[in-house]
Amino acid sequence: KVIVLDFGSQFTQLIARRIREAGVYSEIHPCNVDPQKIKDLKPGALILSGGPSSVLEDESPQLDPSLLELGVPVLGICYGMQLMTNDLGGKVVSSEDREYGRAEFCGSAECSLFEGIEDLEKLTVWMSHGDRVEKIPEGFKVCGTTESIPFAAMADEERKMYAIQFHPEVAHTESGITMISNFVFKIAGLKADWSMASFVENSIKEMREQIGDNQVVLGLSGGIDSTVVAVLLHKAIGKRLHCIFVDNGLLRMHERDEVIGFLEEHFELNVKCVDSAKLFLDKLKGVEDPEKKRKLIGYTFIDVFNEEATALEDVKFLAQGTLYPDVIESESFKGPSAVIKSHHNVGGLPEEMDLSLVEPLRELFKDEVRKVAYELGLPEFIIWRQPFPGPGLAIRILGEVTEERLEILRQADKIVQNEMHATGWYRKVWQGFAVLLPLKTVGVMGDDRTYEHVIALRMVDSLDAMTADWSRIPNDILARMSNRIINEVKGVNRVVLDISSKPPATIEWE
Ligand code: XMP
């Protein structure tokens, strides 16, 4: 495996992903991790990520020198290059002209990192740095320059130490993937043995060992993560997996039957559906504040789930669909970021139940979860379902949530979904949905005045939900959605389109 030490770069996850895409398992650890832990992991190679700090500052994150003496190949990227330079006896200075974005790199064909790359004397690379290397450490050779920096790449082939000032992991760097592959395969001699088939096999084996002949409980939401966990666990332990599906009454039309029904039928999952729609609606009565809604729904979910889980006998484990980005986030050496919205997650089980966690997806990125889903034979309509928030339609109904308003939104939402499917846009947008606004406007129908609800359409493009832009859906599709909603949904006489990006807006309206 390849260990990536994270010094805080926004691209660190990309490094690990590129290596995995090449077929080699890679893990990220914070730069202040106990060095013994890294040694115990017996890495086949080490990568030092970039980072926002300057090695010239006193408080900047440091590299434990013993990690450069493991005898495994090391690649330093950006801040990683400056650290290696500093630690091995070279010199880093702060640059007057900072370099951000595109640069032209001229590399040396003799360096094994650049083997097989064409146009090496004129390669577009992506830079993002203030400091630069002024003197390289002893034993190293320069193997690349740019117009503004004389040492853009250096290598000590004998000790298998390499460093580059630019970012090979970003898509804008030409042949960046070849450099990473050269490092992993040619220099470190690793084999491409990380595939989703081997992941499934290993994960089933590991879960069987961890769980023994005990029982496991899982909160199934119908989303891709909990569904994949359920199917994997079912393969590992069969009917000893107990899935609990809490129907909070805030789901889309037919959602429960489509997804959960399908899983029960085709994967023989053991699912207990708890119908709590009335309980949730009672709690939401009169509540208009978005954070209050979110918290109420979160707590009520936990209460219902706990009651059901406690009623099961002999359960020793709780399964969760935790993904790798959550793990990195919680282990990261940066502080937690500000709470914009309280997201709703399973948690807070009663202590007396004393459950241990089973988290088979802890090592995976989202796109890898989708690959596992294919591997497990899940159908496309589950694999490519758009994300749906835990608090459901409640945060798409601005103002009070009532049965009547839920029904209006469900019908409008169904039309948006249908039209996206029919036109092939469902897979092109990240999320597309309807929002019910807390106001009424005047309209005219036949010869009569109407005074009815407004629906907003929200359709966005995104890669990870962190940033998003509104989707440029063709006007005739929007026109059809609007016409159908106004004609078919009783109580709606106006449809508007949300054209804000995130930031500064968010994807959901609450
Ligand atoms: P925002 O509105 O913050 O949403 O831009 C980002 C993404 O997260 C989804 N979302 C949630 N998912 N529980 C979830 O599981 C929640 O409470 C929640 N709130 C928002 C939202 O649909 C979008 O994909």
C-alpha cells in the first residue's frame, strides 16, 4: 500500500484516489500521526502532500525524520518537496512572485518519474506555492525547471527519493497520472491488486471474523451507502442482519415500496419497516424554523430507531455506512469546520446496549461505493439515485410541514423526477427537485382569479455537494415541468426556477 501523509492540501484526497484508480491501495494519514503507526503499516511507498503552510514559519507542520529512513520510495509534492529539502540539508526561500495555476514545465527524460512522457520539455503543470527551493540537498539532481523556478523537480535515484513542486494529482497537470504510475509501479515496484472484486471478498471475510455468530442491526435509508452495507453484510452473515427502515412520512412518492420492496424481494434482506409518519408529523406541527425541523427529525429518528433496535435480542453490533472522507475529516489535524446545517446521522444509541461498530465502507470513496454496488449486482436505479437528505421533504417545504403541503410537494416532485428520467437528464444533474414556498400568488384560470402555492425548481451540477452550480437544463424541458406541475398539481398556479450557485446559496433551501 501507499501511504499519503497529509499536510493540509485541498488536493490530498485526490492523490489517494489517483493511486487507487491505478489499482493500488492507498491510505491518508495526518502529518502528525505517530511514526510508529506508519512503520507498522509497512508501506510500499510514501507520499508527502502539499499544504498551505510555509516551512519557513516556526509553527509549520513537520515531518518526523525517521519516516525518510524507512527505506521505501518517497515522493514529495509541493509543501512535501520543501519539507524534504529542509530536512535533508537543502534550502527553501520565500518567493517574491507566488505561482498559482498553470505553468510550463521542462523535465529531464533521465528521471524515472518522467519515463514514457512525451513533450517533456513543454508540459503544462498546475502550481500553487509561495516558497521555492533554492538549493537542493546533497545526493539530489535537478530534473525539471519552469520559467520562474530553477528547481521544479529533483530526485535522488539511489535512495529513491523524488520531489516535485507542482501537483501531479490534479487533472490540469498533463501526464500527472503517468508520473504517479511511474512512482508506484516502476519505482516502488508495487502490483495493481486493488479492485472492487477483491474488496468485496476481503470485506466479507473480515466482517465474518469480526462478528462471529452475533447479530447486527443496521438503519437502512434506501440511499446507496446503507444499501451497499446491507447487501455486503447479508452476504457475510445472512439473516443475522436486522435492517430497520424508519418511514418518517417525509419520503418521496412510492419511495419506500420502490427501494425497500426491491431489496427485500431480490436480495432477501430482513427489513423491519417502522411506520412513524404520524409521530413525525405531530412533532413537526407548528414548527417553521429550519434548524428546529432538522433537530426534531434527527432526535425523533434516533428515538424510533433505538426503540426498535433495543427490542431485538442479542444484538452486539451496529452497522454504519461511514465513508473514507468522514474518517479523514475526523482524524484530520485541522479543527472541525463551522456548522452550516445540522446534518442528520444515525448515532446516540443507548449506552446500555453497548454495541460495537461495523463499518465496511470506511476505506472507500463515494465512487468506489458505486463500483462495489455494481459488483454486488445492485440495479442502476439504486446505484444512480440522486442524494436525498435525511430530513427528507420537510426541508423542502418552507414553513410548516402539514399532510396537505406534503402531498402538493410530492406530486410536483414526482413530475420533476419523471421529466428528468424521460429526457435523460436524471444522470446529468447532481440533484433535481421541487421546493414548496411559503407564499401564495395570484393567478387566473379560465375566467376566475386564483390565489395558490408557488413551486421552485432546483437543479444543480456538482461533484461532491461542496460547491454547486445551477444546471443549464434546456428551456423546453423546464417548460414541460412547469406546465405539468401547474396543470396536474391542485393548489399550485406558479413555478419559478432557482438560479443560484453554492456558495453563497446552498443546494437545499433549508
Ligand atoms: P446543502 O443544502 O448543504 O446540501 O448544500 C449538500 C448536500 O447534502 C444533502 N443534505 C443532507 N443529507 N442529511 C443528509 O443525509 C441532511 O440533513 C442533509 N441536508 C442536506 C443535500 O441534499 C445535498 O446533496
